[in-house]
Amino acid sequence: MSLLPLEEAFANVEKGISVLSAEQVSVADCLGRVLAENVAARLTQPPAPVSSMDGYAVRAQDVLSQPVTLTRVGESQAGGPYDGTLADGECVRIFTGAPLPAGADAVIIQEDTDVFGDQITMKEVAFEGKFVRKAGLDFSEGDILLHKGRVLSARDVGLLCAMNVPWVKVFRRPRVAILATGDELVMPGEAVRESQIISSNSLMVAALVQAMGGIAVNLGIAGDTEESLRETLSGLDGADLLVTSGGVSVGEYDLVRKVLGEEGLDIDFWRIAMKPGKPFMFGHIGNKPAMGLPGNPVSSYVTAFLFLRPALRKMQGGAFEQDKPVQVILGAAVPENGVRQEYMRAVFSQDPDGNLVATPYNKQDSSMLANLAHCEGFIIRPVNAPALSAGEKTQAIYLKDAMVSV
């Protein structure tokens, strides 16, 4: 069977993933969620002119020269405004964020005054608007400040609160059922017998799902029998997407494709021109998309990074897109590449000229989790790329697990 070109695999997965429905959540619970509609301010901020400093509210026409002594007639603070109107020769003590009294149009900061009881000497001249935040400086009622498709950050949460928006409509979080396969797998902390290994892929993928705003549903580990796999798949109800790890290659005990096929799996493609990650599968079981990740942990992560992340983003109303490559200078030579596009684990640094340098690990084995955990990105080696020497330019992508930066 020929290998599917990577570009076609990306296009097929994008076509096979649908956007989920929307739901309403509290603004306190919306971090990392994707807006399903535009959000408009429900008030004007600030609602009236306010002081940006502690000092004295004045009429600018009364302080055209200095020193000038005015009479303090009251006080304005946030939550406790002065109700009167300033007259000729009067001022009001004012604090940051407090509304300006009627008649006032400027503020003299307290450092530029001398205080003698209610007689306040201004040692700086005023002009209209000095240390005043105009009404609507930040935004006005009805302004659309956050748009559909935006991934909400901690800063956005603050803005929504200031807009007086207690609830927002967001796309539903995808529930992702994750299934590991293999008699050789045991969970972390369990006794490890000879020929057994710790199961890392399912929890690693679950963490990636959670970082991307999804809900990971761990179905556990299915043994290398059709009965065990069918029993474990019984937990698939309610999931929006199935992700399996292992069991999609060509070995005698690689049963995922066979059993899922009997359960109604329609395979879109299997085996792609990618390294690591050739035995990657995509299809649908009923109306649920299904991804079969390779069993080697690095292959499992790289395919999840390149296919599962954008799929989760699209399901939540975002764009199905790959991270944009950046130009780098190689910190070490790389050999010529073959018929599969390779993603080499690398660490990044800067040279004395400020250029980004990507240095690949000497060992690129797809079983090496330590290198994967410590690498900072992937050097992209296109199909049939020639060998490159240290110092030559190429492209790489940063590793970004999360949906949003807080």
C-alpha cells in the first residue's frame, strides 16, 4: 500500500472533522473556551469622566496661572461622588477613579498643591482634560470587543467582567475517548513484569486534549484480544472523537483496524508519508471521527500534535491549521531525507547575531520520550530533502501544547 502524502492527510482530516454545538457558561468558567458569537459591551467604561490621579478637581479656567489658591468644598471618591457643582474659585478633593464633579474639567495632582485647611494652593497650571479619563475612554455600550472564534484568555475574562457580561456562549468542549492497546502495557505505579512497559501514550494524549480545551475520557488499556478490545470500546458512548494508541500497524496482534471495522469503522486512510508516525489512521465509526495513533510514544505525540490539535481546535469553532514554520539556522548537519516528511526533535538557541538556531538531537528514535520532553520544536525535513550542513537555513516549528496563553 502506498503512503498518503502528508498534505492530503491534513486535508482529509480537516474535511472529516465537524464543529460542535454551542453552550452558555459563566464568565468565571470560560478560560480557554472559544466564543460562539460576538460579545458587545453592556455599558460604557468609564461611564462618566473620572480622575486618573489623586488630587483636586478644578475648573481649568480657574488655574491658568500659578500659584492660585482655591477653596475646597467637598470630596469625590470611587463610589462616593461629590453631588454639587463647582463654582468660581472652588475645588474638590478627588481620588483615582472617582467621577469629576459637575463643572470640573481638570485635576491638579496632590504633589503639586499646598494644603492649609480648606485653602488649597495650586502650584501647577491646569488645562481641560488634565489627568481626566473621558467617558467611554475604554469602550462604549454596544461596542463589539470580542469576536466569534476567539480563544478566551485571562485578559479576556477581565474584559468581559468590565463589559458587565456574566455569561458567554462558547463552543462545547470535545469529549475525546482515548484507548491504549497491548498486553505489554501497565499503568504507572503498577508492578512491571518481564517484557512489560509502562503505558505513557494514553495519559500523554489525554494531557494534550485537556491543554487544548477538550475533555479526556480514558477508556483504559485493551489487551491483545478481540474480546478485550470490544469490551473496552463499550465506553465510547457520549464521546465526540475516538483516539487509539497502538494496534494500527501490520503485526499479528494489531487488532484495532479489524475490530473497529466490525463495529462500523469507515477508514479514510491508513499509513502516511511521515516520520515518525507512518502508521497513522483516520476514519469514522458511526458519526464519530476516529484517529489511530502509532504505538511508539514519539510517533504517537507527533501525530497527535499535527492532527489531533487542529482537529480539537476546529471542533471548538477555531481554524484547522498547522503552526506556521519559522526560519532557523541548523546547529548541526542533517542527512538527506527519504520519501517521508520528517519532524526532527531539536532544541533552540540564538547565535550572536540574534538568529534562531535549531540543533537536532543526535538520536531520533521514536521510542525516546526524554528527548521529546526536552525538545523545543521540530525541524521539518521535506520529502527527498538534500543533506544540509551546520549553519545552513531550514524551517522548524515550536512545540505549543496549549489552546491559549493565559
